[in-house]
Amino acid sequence: MYQINGYLEASTISEAIDYLNKNDNAQIIAGGTDVLIKTRERKGGYVDRDLVGIMRIPELKGIKIDAEGNIVIGATSSFTEVEENEIIKSNIPSLCTAVGSVGGPQIRNMGTIGGNVANGATSADSASTLFALDTIVRIASKEGIREVPIEEFYLGPGKVALNKGEILTSFVILKKNYKGFKGDYIKYSHRKAMDIATLGCSVMIKINGQIIEELKIAYGVAGPTPVRAKGAEEYGVGKEISQEVLNEIGEMCLKDTSARDSWRASKAFREQLIRELPKRAINNAIGGGFNA
Amino acid sequence: MLKKINCIINGEPKEIEVDVRESLLDMLRNRLHLTGTKQGCGVGECGACAVLIDGNTIDSCIYMAVWADGKNITTIEGISKPDGSLSDIQQNYVDKGAVQCGFCTPGFVISTTALLNKNDDPSRDEIRRGLSGNLCRCTGYQKILDAVETTVEQRRNSKK
């Protein structure tokens, strides 16, 4: 038995919002691969809650391209659904790599991309790629819909910009942020499955000849929240790609991040990864050629 | 709080009254006495409790029983043939020495079943990935991979 107080199966977004507004003890549950584990482990804030299930709300499901060519990913799309989706596979393969690196098959079948972001973990495998894509987080409340850039959605470890009565409904990836880009996500972890990233690095790059036209570098576990390496990005844009430029990008990423010691790895080791992984990710994204 | 749910379990439609606090694993083992599905870690790490829901593997220890409403569930009891004889996957686990203590085996057979339904010609790496949500502390995995590869080969040969 899970130590919960009650369970409501919401069938519409407004039903879920109403319940969240009138019950201070309510807690949203999507695929349960995080919430149910925390409940079982009796983590603070996850015991005796009134859970609200949102997996049967049709509007939260599905992945589509809208009229402007923007990709909209429903919050309760499972990792498997994102990984195997044709729109994502053909437009943002690095996001497939990212969600495909989560846990194992059973976790990927239940865990959702919305839950991965909404729980506010810096290690979320999908988050750094969503950062590199300048993703917009769409949030519903009884006042209507609001949109928040994903960088502003993360407030601190486990803290996100969801107020009482709000639900994360979807992610919007603008056409200008994926079209013409190549990308890669590298998860560094001790095991190839069922592990949490020691460090994750996602890169989106637009290259014209050998000139870097646009560059986005984002990390997980390189700070209390996922983070962009904007200084390194600015340095890289306009440069002709070379081993020296790649090395300098790696060095500059250190200034934009704040790795720390944990039982998984030391600060020094994470800093080495912060230097190395963007080089490897850029090299993979552009099809090789450098000693990364 | 009790709730009535309807689902199909191993091909049979069922109406079951469950406590909303129950996991699917609790429901299968304690209400339906389908004890082939094992509880290992209880937190989705080991895969001993894996079952198929609409053809996809999930860990039933972190799946609420109420979520089973309207779903088609297959447990290890539904993998064996109706006369109780083993499926080809199960038989190969036995023949290849992929079963030692046996506690992880139902979960592995479930994951193997789902993997081969999705991909009938997986590489060894794809098999490893497909079974990466299941832990085995006895075999060292090689014999499990052998059992899966043998099944793939046999199925390929029987199609010729």
C-alpha cells in the first residue's frame, strides 16, 4: 500500500485545476515513476497526500506540429512515446537520445516528459535538451494559459514556477530553434541504464560551411538547476570551427556552470566533464572530424 | 477508499474492487493470487514485478491498481500456454541455464516477450537495452542473452 490519503482520476484539465485549487493537500501524479517512489520512501511532502491522476486527460497527450511549424509536446507523453515519435525523430533526434537514456524500458513506458521537468531535478535527462531548444513551457490555471521560457521555469533544486492551481500542459519548441540545427545529448553515468546522470550535456548547433552560426549548450547536474553556457555560446558564434575553438568553448563552459561534489562524482571530475562533453557533443552533431 | 475497476487479465475480463492505495502488484498477488509476479525492490529498479499493460512492460510496484481500469494486462501466468506448458521464451530460459534462483525470471520473460513483439530481430545490444530494466543477481546475464538469441533464431527458422 502506498501511504496516500486519496486519489482522484481527473478527466479534464479544468477538473484537475478545480481540485488543486480547493484542496491544499493535492499533489499531481502523472506516470508515477517519481511520485510513487518518493511516497514509498516516505520523502517529506510525499506522504498522506491526495493524489490527482492526469494520465487520462486527452489534451495533455500527443505530439504535433502546429500551423507555424512549432513542435508541441503534450506533458504526459511518455519517454517511449517521445523517443519513438516520427516528428521528434526527424526534427530533433537529440531529444530522442535524451529521453532514451532515462532509466530502463519500464520507466520509459510510464515516466513522462512533463513530470521529468515539473519535479525540478537538475539531473532530468530531457531538461538540458529542452534548455538547448529554448523550449517554452505552457501552463494552465483557472485564469487561462501562460507561457514561460524553460530557463525561467526552474527556480532551484526541486523548485519550479508552478503556482497553486497550475498544471504544466505542454512544451512548445519554436521552429526557429530546431530547424537547421544539428544536436546531440551526452549522458555521462556509471551504468548504461537505470542510472542518474553524473553530468548531462546537450548541444544544438547551426553551421554554415565551417562557421558556427548558432550554438546552444546546456547542462544537467552542472548546477542546482539545468543551465545554459551562454558565455561559451557567444564566444563560439561566428567562429570557424577548429580544435582550438572547441577547446576554448569547453573552457568557457566552466564559467557558466557551478558543479559540486556529490557521492556520484567529485566537483573536479564534473568540471572535467563540463569541459569535455560539449566538444564531444558538437563533434557528434556535426558528424565528426575533431579530436574531441 | 475502495474503487471498482474493470480490466482484462490474461485474456479474462475482471471486475475487481481495489483500495486506491494499492499498487497493481498488491492487487495481482493479494486479490487475484497471481503470485508469479514478484516484489523485488518495490521502487522500480529491479523489474521483478514487470507485467504487460496493453503490450508495454511496466513495473507493477510503481503502478497504481486504479490505473488498471480499462487496461489489458498480461502477467507471467498469461505467458504460458493455456495447458500450462511453457512459451518458447520460457523454454529457452530453462534450456540455456538462464534460470538460477528464478526470482527475476518472470520479469525477464515479460520484458523479453515485449521486446520480441516489438523487434523480431534484435542485436545483442538491443537485447541488452530491452532487458536493462531487469536485474539478475545469479546468472551474470550471459545465459539470459543466450536464451533470447536462441528464441530469435528459432522463430526465424520456423518462418522459413
